[in-house]
Amino acid sequence: MPYKEDDYLSLSGIQHFEFCRRQWALIHIEQQWEENLRTVEGHLLHTRAHDSLKTETRNDIIITRGMPVFSAELGIYGVCDVVEFHRSDNGALLYGRDGKYLPYPTEYKRGRPKSNDIDILQLTAQAMCLEEMLCCEVKSGFLFYGETRHRYEVNFTNELKDKVRKRFNEMHQYYHRRYTPKVKISKQCKGCSLQHICLPMLGKKSVNDYINSMIKEGTSEKTT
Ligand code: SF4
């Protein structure tokens, strides 16, 4: 059953959710956010992608920047950095254009390709939105990385689409319950933009125990 618009979640949240479910809940349920170098650099790269000319045409390709997308089936909304529309008989009709066009979403990322599929899932979610909005099959898209200055093609397999459906289904359940998972320390914590809000060093300690241990540490530092 399609979601109501009021229940739509941010598409880009799938990156946070895949990185750490607690991080996603802190940002999207509790509205906590903390900038670190990586997030600032990421924003700048996206702003550059969105700020350029909105639409340009090169031969049989239309390039659109900052295109809003949504999916009622997934209950999400977001913005595609760039969508390239390639002329194709299998594509969709576009308002004010002759012929049919197939969309290819492109997402800009700082850094280099990751060992996990976080970026790929985000791009797949964009493709699924475009499929629903334009009633056509979106077979592939691109991830562009600022550090390697290279773009990589991603094929949107059924496995990837199933994973995206499962993730958003889980996110809707968390959101509905306003559920923030407990800290689960992992190697991700080191590079996490929310570590000063999440306080993973608390671990399984209660807040009281943590404060007491901090006071003890402070006192012993003064006496040494
Ligand atoms: S610090 Fe660790 S547990 Fe806390 S939100 Fe970040 S990744 Fe998740």
C-alpha cells in the first residue's frame, strides 16, 4: 500500500541507516546533527552539483541538476544531483521534448568508492523513484567520486532493489515507533559525525557511572 505524503522519509537517510541505525535515528528521529569535515566537504560537492545550470542538452542527452524525486511505494522523497536523459525508444515521454528518454541518475560523492554498498543503495533508491515517476525501467546510473575524479556505472539489479525496499520498510517501522537503537560500538564510530552526541564511549555504562568515572579521572589528573 502506498505511503501517505506526511509519512515520507528522506531518501538520503538510507546512507545513515546503512552506516549505523542509531546514527540515522539520532538525525532523522531526534533531529540531532553535527557537522564534521567529511559532511561539510560532502555538502560543498553537492551544492556545486546543484548550483550549476539546471538543464542543458548535449546532442541526444538532456542533463538535469537538482531534480526532486519521490516514491509513494517506498514512502520517500529526495533530490538527484544529476539525471541524464538519454534518447531511447524504451524511455519515457518528457514534457516539451520530442521522442522518448531513459533516465540515468548520477550521484556526486567526496572521497573514493567505498568497500560497502551505502552509495549504491542511495543511487538505487533514486532509480526506483524515477521508475515510479516516469513509468519506465531505469537499468543503470553513475556514482562520481571527487577524489578519483571518475564515475562508476551501477546496474540496478533486483537484489539491490529488494535491499532498498527492506531498508526503507525497516526505517518506517523505527520512525513510526520513534525508536532510537542503543549504542553498538563498531569501527564506524571513529569517523562518525555524531560521536559527540551519541557518546559511544559510554558503552554499556549508565550516564551516572560515566559521569562518576569522568570526575574520578579529573580528580586523579589534578593530584598527579
Ligand atoms: S558513534 Fe558509533 S554507535 Fe554512535 S551513532 Fe556513530 S556509528 Fe553509531
